[in-house]
Amino acid sequence: MTTFMTEHRLLVTLLVILFFSLILHRIILRFLFGMIIVPENKIGLVTKKFVLFGSNKSLPDGKIIATKGEAGFQARTLAPGLYWGMWVWQYTIDMSPFIVIPEGKIGLILANDGQEIPTGAILARRVSSDNFQDAEMFLNNNGQKGRQTSYITAGTYRINTFAFTVTIADMVSISENRVGIVTTLDGLPISKGQIAGNNVEGHNNFQDFDAFLENGGSRGLQPQIILAGSYNINKWAVQIEEILMTEVPIGYVGVVISFIGDDGADVTGDTFKHGNIVSKGFKGVWYEPLGPGKYPLNKYTMKMEIVPTTNLVLNWANARSEAHALDKNLSTITVRSKDGFPFNLDVSQIIHVPANEAPKVIARFGSMTNLVSQVLEPTIGNYFRNSAQDSDVISFLSTRKERQESAKEHIRAVLEEYNVNAVDTLIGDINPPEALMKTLTDRKIAEEEQKTYQTQRMAQEQRQGMAKETAIADMQKEIVQAQQSVEIAQRTADAAVKKAEGEATSLKLKVDAEAQATKMRANAEAEATKAFAAAKAEATKLNASADAEQISKTGLAEAEKIMAIGKSTAEAYELQVKAMGDDNFTKFKVTEEIGKNGIKIIPDLLISGNGGTDGGLNGLLGMQLMKMLGDKKDDNSSRN
């Protein structure tokens, strides 16, 4: 308990000592010696209450910042540190934090004191002042009060807020594929006859506005633009409008029309009298178009007309329009025929604008839309109206191809005068009156029905012919088979005849051989008999002469008999051959042999003659053969 009381007394004693120290500081040091301590993160803003000695006791009229010791807000500030002589009864010291500008920001400065801004100007020009940290220097260098052209960038500054007011603003940022259109708020007036100032160099994309003014920059719309990026631009001096870059698609060119610049000389010569076409940089239509790509153009100082360089289709049709929309106001053409019928027709026109002719088209018409409305629409509409009045509806329909070719040539000649190529003219749907179309349709249906009937008749005739040919083809198979059968039979008969002829020849040879053999045999037998008889006679001669003589006679008789039989047979064959002929005799012998052997080579009822020389003989042979076959059958039957 005693220890606790002791510590408590010590703490109280220390607090009392500290309290009296502070009182001592404020009374003795602050009041008697004017000591001021400025912290390291502050500055001291000094206000002088009065002046004890000297002539400059008060500020001049219009001034609020003292630079020569006058009473009031002092230009000089106190940096962090220890100061003497700043008696509380004469000075008021306000501790102010440093001015901090964050990244991505800038500090815009408003001077509360200084020279008056010249008449006509709205911003104070730049003077040396250590980034407005030395107000005394600013005022001594004739700095002007009001909004300053200069600014401070990201960082920490010791700025006298009695003399300057700092406004933190964003940096200017331009996105990709965009450009910044610049309008300045101060500078010289724009030249007469111009809508924008002149090109000024050296101001680093308007980040150094004082350089812009010093080089003769004009207030208002500027021809220069700034590209994508971040910029330290004073918004009190420059306004930025961010827009998309101008794009020229593939298949197009961009014709530039400049609204600023000097008047240039016409580069087209005397042949083109529909507007001035000038070189790049002058006021007017530029002679060289821009190809496909993206361009940072100022939409207020120049205009780009996009001109298609591919084939362009324009439709005069109520229900159809192309993506380019140049034909959105075109409609189906209504015409009246020679016979007084109104009807509608759709037309498509294909055109092509050469890239090098695009500036002339724009100089003449101003835009592709004007080309369509001022030239193509009246030219094509009037042509077809005039063409329809020279023909009735039916003739117009039937001569559509010829009228299309005629329209193509006429429109090509017209468009050549306007530096445009007419590629083709196409007639689409033709919608004649319904009553007339019904009559034409009925007529066509009747014609087609007639053709159909005729086609059907021809088809029936062809079908009949086909059936006939099919029947003949089917019979032809049987005819061929019959012919083949006849030919086979004929060949079989020929083979049989050949065989018979061969057998007859063989038989004839055999008969001749047998006859010859018989004759020789008879001769041999006769000789043998004769020899035998002679031998026998010789043998028996001694025994009986009578018997020998008798035997001799008998042998001679036998020999003569055999010889006579062979001779007679041979003579008989010879007589038969002479009587019948070699061929007939052979056939007869073949038939006789066939009959003996029971061979059947012809039907029982096939007996005929050819009416010729051999007809009777053949018939007789046939009858003889039948008879022999019949006898053969009877013999066989009797045997059975």
C-alpha cells in the first residue's frame, strides 16, 4: 500500500511539472521570445496583425498578400523547423498540411492575388514561382491573379493557400481506337472565314498551353487532335471531346472533304466543271482518296464520304433492300403500257465507282445517296416508263430480254457522264394486271395441254411400236429356234446321207472286190479243177481211160459253171450300174443294206419326190425301202 501511494505521488508530480512547463513555454518562450515550432509535415501560414515601425503599414488597394512586410497575409511561409520573433501578439501562425497531388491527377492553380489578366484573356500566363511554392517570387514576377495556365503534376508541394487555391483534377485519357477533339478556351481569335484555328507546333499535345499561346494559338476549335494515351492537360484551358476514329472498310475508299485551310487550286483541269478538287491540306475535296483503314480525323474540321469501290446493287423493289441502305427509298416502278394497262416491275441496277473517280462523284453530288436520288432513280424510272409506252403488256413480257439489254446500254451511256460505270441492268418480277395475266395464263395452259396431248399421243404410238417390236422379238426367239432345228435336221440328214454315201461307196468297192474275187476264185477253181482233173486223169489214165475222160469232162463243166456264175454276177452288176447310174446304184445298195439290218433313218410317212429327174427313182427307192422294212418286221414278228 505504501508503494502504491508513493508511485501515485510521483505521477502527480510529473503531471504538475509538465503543466507548468507548458505554461512556461507559452508564457515565457512564445510570448517573450516569439518561438514557433513548425512540424515536419506542415507549413506555417503567417498573418501579420500590425506593423510597429516603417512606412509600409498597409497593403495597396486590390492586394491581399503582403510581400514587403505589410500587415495581412504574408507571401512567405514557414517551412518545418524552429522560428523566433513570431510573437503571438503580432503574428498568427496557421499550420497547414502540404498539398499532395495523387498519381493520375493534376493540380489546377487559382491565384488569389497578382496582376490583372489582360482584357480578352481568361487565363493568367505562366511566371517563375517554383511550382507556386514561392508566392513572393510569383508576385514579384508580375504573376496574374485568377486561373493559371500552368498546373502542378503528381507530387507533394508547400503552397501558401492564402495566395493560391489548388483544385485537383483528373488527367485526360484517350482510349484506344479513339481520338480527342480539342477546343481551346483562350488564345487569339480565329481568322476570318475559318471555323478552326491554325496548326500550332511546340505545345506537346496541348500540355504546354503557354507555348501554344506564345506560338499564336487561337481559341476555339483546333484542327489538331490528340491520340490514345494519358495527358496532363489543363481543363480550364483545353476541352477534349473523345470520339471514335474514322474507319474505311475493305472494298471502300474515303473521300475527304476539308472545311479548313487555304483555298487550293483545282487539280482536275478544265474537263471537270462540277466543283473544286484540291490537293491534301487545302479546303475542299481532296484529290487522293483514303484506302481501307482507320484514320484520326477531326469530324468538325473535315468530313469523310465512304464510297464503295466494289459492285454496288441497287433494287427498285418494295420488299428488298441491300445492306448499304442506299436503295432504302427506292420502290417498285409502276409503268403504263401502250394499250393502257398499268403494271409494276422490279429492277436491279449494278454500278461500280472506280477508286480514282470517287472524288469526282463526291465533288459533283456530295454523297452516294445524292447520286442515287439525283441520277439513278430518275434515269432508270423514266427509261422503263418510256419503254413500256411503246409496247403492249404481252409484247413487253415476251421481249423482256431485249428490253433488258437495251436498258443496260442506255443507262451505261448516261452514267459514264457522271464518272460511274454501269455493270448491268436486270429486270426482276413483272406484275401485269390480274385479268390480263389470267387470260395469258389460260392461253398458256391451253397450249401446254395441247402439247401434253400431242406428247401423250406420241407416247402411245411409241408404246404400240414398242409392244409390236417386243412381240416380234419374242417370236424371233421361236423363229430362231425353228431355224436352228431345221438347220440341225438338215445337218443331221446331210450327215446321214454322207454316211450312207460312204457306206455305199464302201459297199460298191466291196461288191467290186467280191465280184473280182469271185471271178478270180472261179478262174482258180476252174484251173484247180482242170489241174485236178488232169492229175486225176493222169492218175487214172492207166486204170481206166474211160473214167478219166468222164472226169475230165465233169471238171471242165464245173469250172465253166463257176466261171459263168461269176461272170454273170459281174455283168449283172455292170448292167445295173449302167441302168441306174453310179450314184443311184450306190444309194440302192445302201438302202438295201439298211433294210437288211433294220436301220430306220426317215419317218414312216415321209415318201416324196422333188418332181425332177430323180423324183420317180427316189420315190421308188422309198417304196422299196418301206417294203423291205415291212418284210423285216414280219420276219422279226414270225421269229418272236
